Amino acid sequence: MKTKLGTPKAVVATAHKLARIVYHMLRHQVPFSAIPPEQEDERYRQRLLHNLQRKAQKLGARIILETQSDSA
């Protein structure tokens, strides 16, 4: 976010997001539930692959995803 908005706006945006989360927790009396590390790693991987595909599309290329076997 910092690269898009600049440091001051990124700080304000992050503070606003945290404020909304805390408000929701207090208003609805729900406990904080962190995402398990395994899920977070998978979400990061999916986001990374999506971003690579989007960048390739902007350049006029196409990426074909294929899982790599362990025996190779």
C-alpha cells in the first residue's frame, strides 16, 4: 500500500483498518481469531501466483501453472 499511496496515507489506512477490526470485535463481542499459519502460507502463495499471472497478462504473455513433482 505504501508504494501506491505514500507513507503517510499508508499509515492512516492501516490505522483505519485496525480501528474497524477493533470496533467490530467490541461491538459484536467476538474474540480475535488469527488465521492459522498453514492457511496464511497458502493465501500468500495464491496471491503471489495471481499477481504473477496479472503481470504476465499486462505484458501480453500467459502463464501456465503446473505443479512440480518431488521425484524430478
